[in-house]
Amino acid sequence: GLDRLRGQAESVDRDYEASRAGLEAAKSALNSLYAQSENLSRVMREKDIEAENMRARLSKTESAAAECESAAAVLRANMKNSAERVEQIRVQIEDQKAREGEIAGQIEAKRARIGQIDARAGELEKTEAAARNVIEGHRLRIRNREEASESMSDALTKQIVALRSADSRIAMLAEMEKEYEGFGKAVKTVMREARHGALKGIRGTVAELIRADERCALAIETALGAAIQHIVVDTQTDGRAAIELLKRRDCGRGTFLPLDTMRGSRLDHIPGEDEGCLGLAADLVEFEPGYRNIMENLLGRTLVAETLAEAIAISRKRGGRVRIVSLDGQLIHAGGSMTGGSAARGTGILSRANELEKLRAGRGAIAEKCAALSARAEDLKRELSAGRCQLELATEDLQAIKNEQASLAAERRANENAAAELELLRRGVCGDLDSRAAAAREIEAGTDSFMKALEEKESRLCQLSAAAEKMKGEIAAMTERKLAFEGQRTRTDRQVQEKNAALLEMERACARLEQKKLAADMEEKQLIDKLWDGYQLSHSAAQAVRQPVENTAQANRCISELRRQIGALGNPNLGAIDEYARVSERYEFLTSQRDDVEKARRELLGIIHDITGEMKTIFIREFASINKSFGETFTELFGGGRAELVMEDPENVLECGIDIRVQPPGKALSTISLLSGGEMAFVAIALYFAIIKVRPTPFCVMDEIEAALDESNVVRFAEHLRKISGKTQFIVITHRRGTMEEADELYGVTMQEKGISKVIELDLAETEKYLGEES
């Protein structure tokens, strides 16, 4: 069978080689046809270019002929116009002789009118000078009055601003006094019930019953401490009733000072001013005589020193047995302990009362000054209005003079121009008679030259027409030759298509023969592989031992017996070496993978450590910035006090909690959970503003963030929001008036009809500008 396959393969090879030879011959013939078609295309392109050039020359020739025809028409028109012009000139010469006499009379009339105008202009110049002097006087007086009015207006504006600022501050401080801002809940409850008549014998808080000058206010408030909120009552019975009320309402605790039981005590020896002592604290405050026992009980054993150093010196001199407070609020207790630090002036309860008295005392002077300035401003406005009216009248008189001067000047220029033009016209008329006669002669001479040019143009036109006809004939011949070449190229393209079809059929035949050849080779290879797999014999070895087979069935039985004997020998583990190599390679691969994983783990742990360290550094830095900003923002919003953020575990900053510790003005330091709801909301707002200061965001939306605040704190919130709006645009959803007043634009949603809502927009800046213009 192998010899038979080899014979078939040789026959297929011969057929394949013959097909390949035919295929190469067909490709050669096809390439020849392609070359012939390309040559014909090139010749056609050359003919197209030649025809196009010929058409261009024809176009130029026809254009030249059209130009000659146009020039001839122009020459004919010029000849006709020249004849008509000569006739017109002769008529005009007769008319101009009569016109010359009329022009001379008009010139004399114009010169007489110019003389009259010059006389009137001289009179007006004198009147104008006098009017200008009057106007300058009025302007000088108006300028002086405007400067005085502007200065008066600025002064009035400043006084009005000062008055409004004082009123606003007085109202705010009075409201705080009325609502006992800065006092504890128990004090507020007792004083409110006392006002309503529910409690009797309530005289007031210690802060209400004493007055201290501005210099000593901080020292007195420090010396009193929490006692400034103690409540003075007539008797112990009144104090007991107030305490029972606090217990019933669960409103906290309060301290009451009964007048019938309180006894005061004073220091026996008070140092002099030469030692730095200003005196006994009880002597530096003002109060009604009936409260002396209470005040001496609270302040009778406390000295006031100028500075902390002088207070320390006095304490040492007195053996540490005296309680001393400095003007800046530093306190030395009896026994030697010290309390001190920073304290804001003007934020305490006493300072608030002093400021309220001072503002009320100064408001009347500011109001009187405003009234005087307003009256003077009105007088200046009336004087300025009268001066402007006089200036307008004088300006109108001057304008009338200028208008008359301008009218006379215009009339004089018109007469001068008219006289000059008439003179020129007269001279022109005289000189034009000769020029017109000469022009008529020139026109007649030009008519002869037009005639000669016309004959030349007509001759040239005949030549160009003949050349154009000749070119048209050549173009027609070229077109016929192009059509012949086009037909030849079409026939060549058809032959190319036929050759392509034959070439494709030959390629298919070659492919079929090649497929047969590959099939024969594959079948031969399979037989050889089967011979090796079954008998471990190569083709040459099989040829050497081959024997003719007489009986196929007997040969197959013999083959089966030999295979059975080979199987009885057993299966030797010939794959053990390969298995060992595979397992060893797998072990080395897994070992390298384990090493890579451990290396990656170490690298990742290092990266995590670096990132954690960087996170700690960034967190601590940003926490410090926010904490500082929080303290500043809290002080601005609360008008004093202090606040800070404290980490519960500074050693583990990324996982520990954060405490918010605040001390509103007049209260002890505490955590945020011990504050009222409004105070907690205000602290949260302060923290939010602090974060925005450290990390400004371009856009922020707030939804009724100030709903829990009272009116005075809403005003502070809105003013602070306006202050930081330079870097952040805020959209605030609110129902509070104070916030709305600070906004740039307002958008409201209303429902005028049931089920139909409508958006209302108001630009406050435009509204304020409009109201200013209206006023």
C-alpha cells in the first residue's frame, strides 16, 4: 500500500507542476495586458492635456475677439458723444456771457453784509466777557458749598452709623441683661419667677446689685467667681422658697444670700498704694448701704493689686494669709495657691453692665450731634440749590450770546465763501469761454483718431475669428482620436477580466492538486508512524525484512499472538524519570512562589507602616490646625470663652476618640454633653466653620443649621457666615430673619393657590441699590 501511495503522490506532483507552469504563463500574459492598458491610459491623459491646452488657447482667442468688439463699440460711442459735446459747448458759451454780469452784482451785495456782521460781533464779545465773569463767581460759590455739604454729609453719615451701632449694641446688651445671659439655669429660673411674682423677697443677683468701674471690673469679677451669680434675698424663708421651687422643677442648684443672716468681715490692715495695693475689693465697688454685710462677706477679705508681681509681693509680706486679685484677673488665694491665665476683657457680666451704662450715657450726645449736623446739611442743600439755579440762568444767557455769535460767524463765513465762490465763478466764466472754444477744437481732432482706431480694431477682430474657427476644428479631431483610444482601452480591460477568470480557475486547480498531495503525504506518514508504534521499525528496516503475505487472516493471528506475549512481560515504569522531573519542577516553582509571597508580605507591611506614619503626621498636623481654628472661631461666635479638641489617647491618634471641651463666657470648663441644646448647636457650628477655614470648599449647602439658636446668636452666626463667604459659596435653607438679612439673594417658595407652588427671587444688593436711588 505504501508503494501505491508513493506512485499516486508522484502523479499528483507532475500534475501540480504542469498547473503551476500554466499559472505562471497566465500571470505573464495578464501583466502584459495590464501594461498595455496603462500605456493606453497614459496616452489618453496626454491627449486630454493637449485638448485642454487647445481649449485654453481658444478661450483666450475668443476673449481677445470679445475685447476687440467691445473696444470698437466704445470707439463708436465716443465718436457720437464727441459730436454731441461740441454742440453743447457752443450753446454754453452763449449762456456764460450773460451769466458773468449777474455774478458781479451778487458779489457786491455779499461784501456789504459782511461789514454789518463784523460790527454786531464786536458788541457781542463785550457782553460775553461780562457773562463769563458772572458764571465764574457762581461756580466758585457752588464749589465751596458742595465741599461744605459733602464734608457735612460724611460727618452726618459717621454719626448715624455710630448711633445705629450704639442702639444695636444697647439692644443686644439689654436683651442679654433681661434674659440673664451667662447665668446658670437655676438663676434664670428664680429671677424669671420673681419677675412674675411667684417668688417674694428676691432682691437680685450680686452682679445686678454692684457696680465697678471699667478698670477694676475684671478683678472684681475674678474675685467673686461663681458668687457673682448668687441671689440676694430678704430672709432665709425667701431663700428656702426659692430652693423648693428649684427642687420641684429640677432646674439645678443656686446659692442664696439672706440679708437677715449674712454678716460681713473686713481686713484690719490694708496696704497702701505705695506697696501696689489699690484697696479692699469691697471698697472698690458701688452698692446700696443695705447690702454692705453681703458685699463685705464676699469681698471684705480680698485685696486688689495693680499687677500679679505686686500681688505676689503683698502676699509674701502678709505671710500668704490674704486673698489678692490683680487687675488683669490673676488670683492668689489665702494659703499661697494661685489661679490665673488669659482672660478676655469686656466679656464678663460686670463689664457688660458697665458697657451698657456707658453706651446709654453716650447715645444722647451722638443723637444731638446728628440732629445739628442734619439741620446744617439741609441749610447747605438749600443754598446749593439756589446757587445752581442762578448758575443755570447765567449759563443760559451766555449760551444765548454764544448761539448768536455762532450764527453770525456762520453767516459771515457763508457770505465770504459765497463771495469767493462768485468771484471764482466770474473769473471761471471769463476764462472758460476760451477754454471751451479750445475744447471744441480738441474734440473734433479726437474724432479723427477714434476713426483710425476703429478701423484697426475691426481688422484685428477678423483675424481672431479665423484663428478661433481653426482651433475648434483641431479640438474636434482630438476628440475623435481620444474616443478611438478609449475603445481600444475598453477592449484591453475586457481581455484582462477574461485572463483574470482563467487565472483564478488555474489557481483553484493548483490548490486542489496541492490538497491531494498533502493528503497522500499525510497517509504515508500515518503508515510509517503506525509501523514504528506497532513494530518499532523504520521504513527502510521494514523494507529489509518484508515478506510476502500469502494469507491475511493467518498473518493477523500471528500478530495477535506476538502482542499477547509482549503484554505478558508487564508494564515497566518507564515514566518514573519524567514523573520525578515534573514533581521536582513543581516543587521548585511552589518554593519560588512562597518566597515571592513572603517578600511581597514584607514589602506590604513596610508600605502599611509608612502610610500609617504619614497618616499620623498628617492627622496630627491637621488636627492642630483645626483645633486652633476651632478656638478662634468659638471665641468669635460666643463673644469670649474658650474651646478645644482633646484626643482621648494621644499615643493612638488614628483609633482614639475626640472630646470637645468648651467654656462659654461666665461658665466653667465642661464637655459638650453638659451644655444646653442651643449651646451644643452653636458649638457644632463653630467646629464646622473652623473646618471650613482650614479646608475651604468652593460650595456648601446648609439646611436650617441655626434653627436651635436664639436671635442674638443667629445674628452672630450670619455675620460670621458673611465673613467667610469670600472663599466659599453658601446655599442656606433657613426660616431665621437674621440669616436672611445677611444673604446676597433670597429664593422663597410660596403657594398662592392650593396645590400650585411658586418660586420668588429677591436680589438684596439690587434691591438696596434701587431703594438708595429712590430715596
